[in-house]
Amino acid sequence: MTDCDMCGKKESAQFDVKIEGTIMKVCSTCKEFGTPIQKPTSMFRTKKRVFQNPDEEKEIVQEYSSLIKRAREKQKLSIAQLASAVQEKESVISSFESGSRSPTLKTAKKLERKLGIKLIQKITSEGVEIEKKEFKPLTMEEKILAALKKKQEGNDK
Ligand SMILES: [Zn+2]
């Protein structure tokens, strides 16, 4: 602990407040003179994912199993031939086609190239949009209306 920036009380500074635009470390008495620095609350933290890697915005399409199987049969490839073309085990290709395992993006890209199909799609951000609406701050007009309503309710009593 450091000394209070306001009154200089020894080892008492434990609050971060903003006083006239300056952030100061002050004691419990002096914190009343400043505006507490708001730490973001979890309520306003959106769940929007931050994508470090552009590949994380993509996912494998749901119908990958039938797409792979149909494209492979159309090209008259055996599972073994397709497996060697994309450097995977036959058992892995079989599990893709049965839908028991979804390909990684890396393998999906190889399959797309080999089979001429689309296996990767962009992740939709619908969920994120809804959250943004929920946490939309009130406009000044809404604040005034809410305040007026509150006042009216008070008068009715
Ligand atoms: Zn103080």
C-alpha cells in the first residue's frame, strides 16, 4: 500500500479514483472526493469471440458426411484412394462418411480441393447480434421517459 495522494496519510491508499481528470490512489476518506474508476462488470461483457486465427471463424458444414461420400463416389474413388490423396487413414475417411467424426479444417480443405466440394462455412454471428441488443444503453429520451414514469408512480401513492 502507498500513501494517500490526497491527504498523504501513510500506507492508506487503497482506492483508485478520478479527481479532476487525474487518476489518484487515495484513502477511504478521500475517495469520497473523486469518481471511482469503474471496472467493467461481467454483465456488460459481451460473449463475442475474438478470433486470433481467421480459421476459427469457420466451421465444417453439418452435412459433411454425405457431401464427402457423394463426391467421392461421383469421382469413382475408393475410400483408400481418397485417403491417400488427402494423407489420411482409410478409417478416418470412413468415419467422416459415417458422420462419426468431423474433419479438421486442414483435412477439410484438402477434401474440398480433391473432391471439388464445399465443406467449410463461416460461423454465423446471430448470437452475438442478440446480445448487443440486450445490452444497448438507454438513449437520453428513454432515460427521461423512465424518470418521468417513476415520478408519476410516486405521485400516485
Ligand atoms: Zn486521504
